[in-house]
Amino acid sequence: MKKKKRKIVRYRRRFHLNIGIIIFLFVFIYFVIYLISYLTQNNISAYEVQYGQIARNRTYTGLILRPEQVFYSQNTGDINYYKKEGDKAGYNDLICSVDKTGNISSEISQAGLDATNLSNDELLKIQNSITNYVSSFSNMQFYNVYSFKENVNAQIQENLYINALNDLSDQTDSAVSQNTFSFERTSVDGILALYTDGYEDVTADSFTADMYNPASYTKTNLKGNTQITSGQAMYKIATSENWSIMVPVTDEEAARYQEEIGENSDSFVLHVKFRKDDTETNATTYIKDLDGQKFLQLNLNNSMVRFVSDRYIEVELGSDKNTGLKIPNSAIVEKEFLVVPKKYVGKGDNSSSDGVIKITKDKRGKESAEFVSINAYAETDDSYYVSQDNLSVGDTIQMPDSSEQYSLKDTAKRKGVYNMDKGYAIFKQIEVISDNEEYSVVQSGTKFGISLYDHIALNGSEVQEGDFLN
């Protein structure tokens, strides 16, 4: 008996819509579109404006020029000094003595070796000097130890020599009467210096570029002399607190400093920091061109006494800390604007915005007037700096309530950044106070400028006016 063949009928499965797959596909497509859009559009990174400060530190070696008067000996003999370098010397003050025989000078020098001859008051003054130095000592200025040591030794010797001179008054009076011993007293007021170097008669006006040569500078030390001959320099007096420092700079640096000179002036005030003792002051500064070499002439009226022993000195210029709105230099751009005289700017009949009356001519030469709104980005006393969206060079504008016309012809560039707070780029003018390699400090509170916490384009060169922030 044959088995019946069974007919197999294929069962068709009903299609079920999987909502999870749909959602995944939707998200995936959206992500791909967004990624393509992100990669193809200009992505603007924003920077939040902060309040800050920067210091501009440029170190130079300058040549000191000051009024100096050298005094020469009229006698030959042994010399002893009774004041140390840097002391204030008044008229008729005793500076040194010259002993033709050497007898009294020998006793004075011998007394200078015995510190037991110091009085309690003198010892107290020396102790106070040491205490003050120790309290302000810094490892960063260890080189000052040697200068301090010399000052203390000179102070001790000065006191011992004066004491010895008083003890030998009878002998000195006799020697003076016999013209074998002379007291050398100064005839001018000033600060004592015990060296010569040939720059004593050089002034800022007579200074020439070839006089600046720190590598070959030499000076003759007078305070180590024990004997002197007639006609030889004994000491010199710096006679004024008005002094100058000549600082060589490059042409580029000179141009940068030139920007700080205001209108109707030939000088500017520059902050000066002395590397020798880290003291600071301000100097009236002139830019000099001497035989093709640019110099800054720093004129000062204080601090001279601290550097009377120096001819060349290291200074930091412009090292003051300028405070304002701190922004990265990468954000700063220059944009060209049309210069429009203010007297041609007014308000339209049906508009509260500022604008100008633009005059156009048809083919027949017939004139027509149109009020055109302007966007001012900066201003001077006489002009506005406006964008060239609605106006351009060569356009004619007319003064309100007048027939006087003016053809626009001037353009000017202004520094600024792109503000992104409205979601798109808007140029804002800036006034740079100071800058370094990475940042600039700009003036706050300016009419067309930026404010604290504004968001600006980090890379201004990659942005155009009106670009949207992604």
C-alpha cells in the first residue's frame, strides 16, 4: 500500500516592524549629517575675556652719564681718604689728605688696622648696617655680598682714619704750617666717587654711538692709591641728581617705543627696573638716532647715588605690570574701514539709526538721494570708521540740511577682535595697553570695545564678519 505524499505548504511569516531599528537608523543618519556639517563648516573656538595683567621685560645694558667734576692733586706724597665712595660731600668737607713726608700718613694707616679704636656709637652704626643687610639678603642677589663687604670695610676705615686724624691734630697742624701736609676739601656739593674713566665730561648731547663699548671699558681705581703725584686725579664729585642712561636698541624696538610718544611731544615716560638692586623708577625717555644706531636716552632725577660706582648698568625697561582686559594675541585682527566725516552723519526721517545721505546719478545724470544706515566701529574727534557694506570709496554723500557734498576717499585699518556673544561674529575695536609674545592687555570701558566676560573668537584670522558660532 503506497503512502500518500504530503504536500508541504510554506508558511509566510508576517512582517513585524521593529521600532528599535528605526530609532537606531534615525539617530545614525542624524549623527552622520551632523558630523559632515561639523567637518565642512568653519568651527569657531571662543575665548572668555578675563581681567589680568602682563609684564614687558626687556633687559638692556645702558651707559650712565652724569655731571662729574674731577679734582687733581697739587702735591706729591702719601694719600689717605676720610670718606668712602658714595658718601654725600658738602662744600668744604674733608675728602683726603696728602703727606709729602709720609710720616703722619703712615701713622694714620697704621691706626686704620686697629678696630679696637672704634667708639661704641661707630660700632653700633656698623652693626645696624650688617643687620639691615642680613634682613634683606636674597640668594638671587648673592653678588651683592662683595659690594656689601667693601662698604663695611670702607666704613670702618673711614671711622678709624678720622679718629687717628683727631689724635694727631698737633702733628698735622705743625705739618700744615710747614707745607708738608695738606687737607684736601671739596669746593662743590655732591656724591663722592673714587675712580676715573674718561666719561666725566661726556653729556647726553655730546654722546656719540662709538662711545658705547662695554666690552673694552676700563676705569682707574683711586681708592686703592697710597701715593699720589702732582697733577694726578684724587677724587671726583657727581654734582647733580639729574643724570641719563644711554641704551642701544634695534630699529624695530625703537619703532615700538616710538608708538608711545604722544602728539605734540618728543618724549614719553618709561618704567625702569635696575637689575643691580631690583629698585624701580620712571624715566623721561627720548629716542635718539646717532650715526644710524638707535638709542633710548633715559633722563632721571633720582637714584643716582646708588650707582655712582657704575658706568654700565643692566636695566629692565617697560617692566611695569599693565592691567586691563587680557586677551590672546591670536584673537587680534586688523580690519579696513571707510572714514566718514562726522558732520555728514545724521538720522533719517523715519529712522532712529545713524546714517548718511548717499547721492547717486542715473544714466541721464539726474541725482537722487538715499538714506543709508551705517555701522560705526570706531571714531576720532572728526570721523567715524564704518563698514563698507553699504558704502565704498568713491561714493558721494551730502551733509544733512545742506547742499555740501563729499566724495568718500579715505580708508583706515583698526585693531580689534570678533565678539561672538550674539552667536555670530561682530568686530569690536580694541586699544592695546601692553603686550608680550602670547597675550595683550587692552583698555576696558571703551565705547566700541569689549567688556569683561565677553566671548571672542580665539583665532581671529579664521573668522569673517557675520560668521555663525557652531
